[in-house]
Amino acid sequence: MTLMPKPLNTKSVVLITGMSGSGRSFALKTLEDMGYETIDNLPLSLLGSVALANRNVQRPLGVSVDVRTRDFSTGPFLQELEKLTNDSQISTQLVFIDCDDDVIARRYNESRRLHPLAHERPVKDGIRLERNLIEPLRDVAHIVIDTSLLSTADLRGQLRGHFLPKKAPGLSIFVMSFSYRHGLPREADMVFDARLLKNPFYDEDLRPLSGEDSEVADFIKKDKVLPAYLKSIQSLVSTSLPCFEEEGRGYLTIAVGCTGGQHRSVYIAKTLSEWLQSTKNNVKLKHRDLKKRKTS
């Protein structure tokens, strides 16, 4: 299908469809990370009204429509697609996420999930039925992406290449302090251990304070290890951030831990956050276990 040129201020609408198990949900999530408003499994009868609503709103829209949809049918879907494509105020693209039947079958068998059209029949029967049903959509799709040999990073990269908005949100960075006594943060992408620094806990005057207090900060700054420690963290983070951004990650969590999560990790996390904020816009700081320590 050939797209007709549209005015530069048109609203972008990306319709995601394709084979179950091919990566549709991941594709929609990727659009969400890129700043799209996304809707999964939208009833076909609402597609036109949702896509055409607020056409002056420039935030792009991503919608997944597939065989799970309550009133899904190829004919009506193509009719809705034609209406949207012909509308001069929106720019609509249909993306068909495809995959080899044997690969899809293997994915379902490995995950033990039920194919939406298989019911009590073998997975391959459901795949065959779905392909026959939606093949006409593949023929008219503006973009077809075959994920048979793609990693999730590869699929994300292709979608970013096609649909990344010019003003896409940058990487959101969350810096967190934590106590090793309460366990590692599961969401952490990078973890740094501040327990090699001298512990203010053993100073009775500093024990009730935290790494946010100037007295504790002055104590930690006197540690001869601190400059090299901070420099190594900043060097690793500086090297890693472009890789995460290039991969298309929407967010990154950096965690700094110490024994109690009150002094050293809090100070280092605060210092790292301030350093990142000098060059990055979306940086947030959280002290996961500070309140636990203060109330214990």
C-alpha cells in the first residue's frame, strides 16, 4: 500500500497487527516507550472514533488490532483502514508483525500458552487458521516485519527506525540507594557497592543522621577512596548510557547499596544523581530503605 503525502502537522497513527506469538505486544510496548499513546486489543467498532478523536493532538497513537479483538473481521478492518488512510488530518500506517509458523509453534510450546484460535486443537491448527484469516492484511500493510530471526533488540531497533518521533522522550534514569540487608532491587540495571567506603554508622554523632546531611557528607568526603570510586562509577555510567539509549530503552535504574541504606549509599546516590542532572533531563532520585532505617 502506498501512502499519500500528508501535511506536516498530521497526527501519526500506527496500527499493529499480525500473527499471534510474533511479537505484537512487544512492538506496542516499544511504541509506548517511544512516547506513543498505546491501546491494546481495541474493539474494531471503536477504531475509527479513537483514531480520529483529538486529531489536533500531536502525540502519536499506536493501536493493536488482531484476532483477539471482540468483533475482528478482515473486511471491516480494511474498510476502517481505508477511512483512516484517506483522512487528510492523520497519517496512518499499518504494521504487520509476521513470523515463521514453526517458530511461532515453538514459542507457544515453550511458554505453554494457548493460541487464541487453537482452543482444544493443536497449536499448529490455530496458527494455520489465523494465517488464512489475516493474510489479506499482510498484503496491504505499509510495513511488514518478520521476527523469525530477530532478537527483541533487533525488533526494537527496526521500530525506532520507522516510527521514532522527532521529539521522542529521552532515557529516564532512576538513581536509587538501598540496604543490602533488605535485598537487591530487582529492577536495577546497574548496581554499585558503597560498602568499601568508611562507615559513618560507627560515629555516634553521625549514626542518627543520613547521607543527605552535611555532617555525613563531610565524613565521607574525607575517605581517600572516594575520588577514585566516584570516578570509576561515572566512567562506567558515561560509557553505558549511549548503549542503553541506542538500544531504545525507555528507562534505566542505577542502584547504590550499603549495609544499612542510610549513610554511604544515600550520599553516593545523591551525588550521582546531581552529576547526571547536569547533562540529562529525566533523572529521579529515590532512597528505598532510608525510612525503614529511621523507623527501625
